[in-house]
Amino acid sequence: MGKTVKVVVTGATGQVAYALLPRIAAGGFFGPETEIDLRLSDIPQMIDKAKGVLMELEDGAYPLLSRVIADSDRSVTHKDVDWALLVGSKPRGPGMERGDLIKENGPIFVSEGRAIAEHASSGVRVVVVGNPCNTNCLIARSAAPGVPDDRWTALTRLDQNRSRSLLASKAGAAVRDVKKLVIWGNHSATLFPDFTNALVGGRKATDVVDRTWLETDFLKAVQQRGAAIIAARGASSAFSAAQAAIDHVRSLMTPTAADDWASVAVVSDGSYDVPEGLISSFPVRVAGDGYWEIVQGVKLDDFARAKVTASVAELEKERSIVQDLLVGAAAR
């Protein structure tokens, strides 16, 4: 048996966590040679429920699960963790605007950032799943200035997976044949699935399917997919979000294929005129050691550039909404 990886999952009683936790315990993240020390983190009033989830994990008799605990004390759950999966966030209520949701979630992610800074291992990597994930990641990062920028990521892999599946279906191709279809910008209704650089079976996507469909029905379907799922099943995406979280971590720990890119929301270094410090989705490549690099030299036509610009503008607006919170978190 290889090493043990310490993983904390916040919001451990939520639907996404419930779908995610058994996959982690079974080795879905790090393979069959890595044991998992798993921590379930949630608010105090949910810990009894979390302990029920813990019992289910124990009853699963997962060979790789070396330890599992449930606690509301972040000094316990976040202690020496190698990976922090920030799944828990307050959902949008009826009539709530996105800006209100961001403000509601801000203090939660300030606390998460501080806990990571104070208790996590020096090599910790953070994946923000709870929405609005880009700006929640921005907030948590501001509260943990000692944690390097390359450790912070937010989840746009679900949008990538949705995009590739929809394009494959339209093209009559297998999902595995769709390459370099990545997400730019925010995980929101402004996200841009970049079909202009996508390949289907080695051919440009725009040569395989009608571009008018890509610019209209496809784009709208991807941007509104989450809302469509809520309308259909009466609840938000759960197991598909869990699958995306697994794919996200695997993509950071596995060398990127030579003919492909991955979608990851990362701290911008100013590439493609995305302001430095924003958490924006880019095409990235990794060597397989957890460290990512933004793919350079990607050509964006006028249509693509306008969509990316709009999504980045939304990220800037979201940052302005929580500016006081960011300043306060950093000054602590």
C-alpha cells in the first residue's frame, strides 16, 4: 500500500457530498494504492446527520478508508489535510439575487480560508465546489494569504463535461472523441464553452456541426443546464457534480493528454486580459503533480472573445460586491 492522503469534505450532509464521499472512499481520486483519511465537516446542527453518513462509510468496508471522522470543529477536520474540498455553501433561496447569494456565502468561505491557513498541511490543495464557486474561492483565498495561488481551484469541470456530452451527441460521436472543448470565465449563466477551438474526432467542431447551432442552442443549453436539471428533478445536480469533482482532481494529478486541455478555474496571472487575481476558468495543462499552467496562445475569434469578456466582467462585478469582505479577510 502507498501513502495516506488526508481529505476534508465540507457540507458533508449535502447531496453532492453524499454522492462524492463513497467515491473518495473507494479510491476514485487517487487510485488503488492510496489510503484515505477522510474528514466530514459540517455545521454543528448537522453533525448528527453527518455521523449517519459516517456510519454508512464504515459499513461500506472500503479497504482504502483508513480513518473517517465527522466534526464541526475545523481545527479537527482541517488538521494537516492534503486536499480541502469545499462543497458546502448556502443555496440560493426563492427570489434571491446572485449578489445576495455571494454576500450570504462570503463569511462561510472566509472561515474556510482561515481554517485552511491555520490547520491544513503546507502542501494543501483546495477545490471549491460550493456555488458561486469562482467568487467563493476568491474569498477563501483572500483569508489565507500564506497559501500559494497555485493551490486554489474552483470547479468548472461539470460545465466541461456537459459541453462535451452535448456536442458528442449532436455530432454522433463518442464523448472521448471530443477534445479541447473547455470553459472560460465564470461558473454561471455567462460561462463560455469554447467550441471555436474544440475538436471532434480530430476535426474542428465547427466543421462537424453547424456553427449557428453552436452559437445558439448549444451555448444556451450549456449555460442553462443546471437550471434545466432543477426544473426536471426538483433539485440541483448531485452525482454529476460529484463526478466532475473527481474528474477535476484526477485532471490535476494525471498528465494532460497531448491532444487535449482541461477546464479549471484558477487564479488569473493576467493571461488573455483576465485581471490578475480573479478566479477564472481557463484551458490548462498539468504535468501530473498537481501543478497547473494556463495554456498560452489559444486563438479566440471575435465571437469567443466577446463571450469571454462578458463572463470576466461578471467576475469583476462579483469581486466588487465582496470587496470589503476581501479587504477585511486579508487584513486579519
